[in-house]
Amino acid sequence: MTDRQRLRLRHIRIHGHEVGYRMAGEGPGLVLVHGLTGSSTTWREVMPALTERFTVLAPDLLGHGESAKPRGDYSLGAFASGVRDLMVALGMERATVVGHSLGGGVALQLAYQFPERCERLVLVNSGGLGKEVHAILRAVALPGSELVMPFVLAPQVQQLLASAGAVAARLGFRSSVRGAEVWRSYTGLTEVRGRTAFVHTVRSVIDVTGQRVSARDRLYLAEEIPTLVVWGDRDRIIPVSHAHATHELIPGSRLEIVEGVGHFLPFEAPDAFLRALLGFVDTTEPAAPDEGRFRSLMLARTQQQLAGAEQGVAEPA
């Protein structure tokens, strides 16, 4: 059986909505969660290698790819619940959870809401770890952006950009992998329901000032889950400074910075991504979450904050 056949897109109906996913391989569970405007194809460069060692599950989140695009909840909590429900439906009890960009925020939320499902956590150029984000995404959060997008995404504009790209190629300018993925994402928003889901998703996590949903105040809880933070040092969408800050905030976490790579690390540098991920899995034991330990961590932090407040000591931002 070829990789294409093994990794073909499948569908399942959950809570009345069609959910697209790819699942293949044998071994420990590995869940790959894509980012904004992405889909399960985000992982196309690395899935064949990963299925040799893991049972790999790569969903199309609701509002993305081939999944339904309902008028509904596009918050991180809803996405995390959707991933958990898909794992339940497909019989995957626990997994190492890998999230890219928005998917990193989903992975963090999954680990917070359903720690019993998460053996390890891998955050790849992840959202939800700081305020800074590219100005284009802040613009999408503006009122009325959904009225402008049909003109920006009109077929005539796409044809013009495609023609410009073809001319550049004939002149010897090579399209980067990064540029190709941006173009793929851009052309995937031409359908009305897809655009609407995109805008709702952006507004659930971003406003005009930047990312408004952050896990930083709860990252101390990830001490119980082996965590890898991996980032491209040329990320122009979410700055690499978020990687360093997150590493400092998660006790025992690992940090891998890949030089010369931007936001789309899993296919800009698939070999580097695989080395980081496999090396991490090979040298860590899966978490065995203990509800009592989770509770004690929260209580200890609460008591620390109360003591600090009584002494007039401000909690770090």
C-alpha cells in the first residue's frame, strides 16, 4: 500500500458534523493539530516517516480543510473538545500531542482540559503564548473585515497573483516553500463558509492589539507533562521570543530553535522537525497524570499568590 493510500482523507460524523482526518501507522498514539487556515495536509512531509513508529492521527479542525464549517464555536476550548471527541470515537486513549501555530494553542488547551489524554506536548511555532502576532491577523479581527475579504480573494486577484508568480518563475526567481504554503492558505479561503469560519476563529483568539488568549498564567501546570517547544528563528507571524519565554515558564521543558526557518517549520524543514520530535520522544517517558498532583500544583500557586498579595509583591506578567 502506498503512502497516499495509507494517509488518505477519511470522514466521521461527530455531534452531527462531518470531521475529516487522516490516520495511519501502528504504535503509540501521536496527534498532529494544524494551524489557522491549515488542515491535515500541513503534516504531509512528515506523516509517512511518523507512521513507521506511531499511530498517527491528523484531524481537519472544524472550519478547516474537509471538515464541516458550521455556524458555531471556534474557541480553543471547543477545538480541544473536538480533538478529544475524535480520539474517543477512533479508540485512541492517549497520545503525544503536537500542535502547530493555532494548533499549539489547541494542544495546550487539550492538555489543560483533558490531561489524562496527553502523554507529551510538542508546541511548534505555537499560538497562545504571548501577545505579539502578525499585523494581517490583527486586521482580520477588525469589524467589517469579512466584507473586504471577498474582494481581496476574488478570482481576478488570484489570477493576477498567479500570473505574477509564473512570470517570476520564468525570470529565474524560485518560490520558497514558505511562500507556497501561504499561497495554499490564501486560495483556501475563497469559499464563503470557509472565510466565515476563518474570521470567527481569528476573532476567538486575536483582537486589534494582538493575541488575547494566553496560556502563560497556567504553564506551570505543564510540569507534569514532558514538553518540547520547537520554533523557526525567522518566524514573522509569531516571534521566536515566545519560545524562549515559554521554555522559562514550563519547568523541565526542552527548547529547540531551528535556524533559517520561518513559521511553517513542519514542511519548511521536515528533517529538522523529525529529529527534534523523535529525539524528544525517545528520551522522555509518557506522562501519567495524577489528579491529586494537578490539584496540589494549583493550590500551591494560589497560596503563593495570596502570600505575595499580602506582602505587596506583584505577580510577574
